[in-house]
Amino acid sequence: MARKRAAAAHPGTVQAWIERAAADPEAVSAFAVIRARLAAGARLAALRRLRIIEVRGALPAADEVRALLHRSSQFYNPHSERCHVRVADGDAAPIEPGEHALLVTERGDERRPGAERWWRHETGAAVEVREGVAWLIRFDLAGAKARAAVESLAVLRDRKTGLLCNPHAQDVAFAEGAIPMPWIGAANAGGAG
């Protein structure tokens, strides 16, 4: 049975921030490696990994967008993941006080065509769906020292520097203050370094 078509649409971007409900093995492993092997690891207090999915285009009202995101497994699994939806720049991202955010995307492979087809089938609207990984990092440091420590973890440069972004295949973007909407794409503009 076909779903009803979306009501009045307006162009924009929404972000779905998706985090595992249980401990994330990739984040746990990265935390352990950083603490044990990287220079900045001694002051690392917390590390979280979230998937970010951005839907861009002619979007229905906020409540309908949320319903669409929660209805399809194209975006997340509600049995094992939590989803926080941002529909406007003023909406808070799920970032804890003191956390620094960086976005890692697969160079040239951030689009999700299956999710785009599903959205078009459900709403009749063509949208772009992009996905990246947000690393949320907190150090027992403040200000510029914390920012420098985050940068030292971001891009893999040698055995003692970097872990979260492979500069040969991925791009990274740092959030300065509030998380921008859209954010995915800023990484592609700046490259990994």
C-alpha cells in the first residue's frame, strides 16, 4: 500500500544524529588505542561516535520529517540505536558540554541512494541523503589546548598522530561552535588536512 504524499514542502536540510543504544565497539576500541598509543591520549576523557544523516531538498513539515526518519530502516534501527533529529539551525545537536565535534566522510561516497529512493517512494519528492560519522571528543584540557589535542587525533599522519580520519580516502571537518546545517559537504570542501 502506497504511503500518503507529503504535504506542503519547503527546501531545507534536516540532520539525524544516530548513536548506538549500547556501547559502540568502534568508539570503545578507538578510545583504548588513543589512550594507549597516541600522545594526546593521556588527557582524553571521553570519545563518542555517531552517524549523521542529512536529508536535503523539498522537505515536509518537521513532524512529518521526524515520522519519515523513524519509519524506515534506511536511516537507523530503533531497536539498537537512538536518533536525535535537528530540523533547524537553532535545534541543539546531541553534544555534551566540553565535547568537540569533528565530521569524517568517505570521499566521494557520502550519498545514500537507497535512502533517496525510499524517500521519493514515500513522499514523491527527490532529496539528497548524505551520511558521515561525527566523533565527539572531550579532553581534560581547555581552550586552544583542547582544540590542538582534537586536531592531533583527527587525521592519521604517523604512528603517534591521528586515528579517526584516513587522509587517503576520507575528509574531515571541524565544528567551530554550533554544528552547521548542512555540515556534510564542508568536509569535502576542505580536504583531510
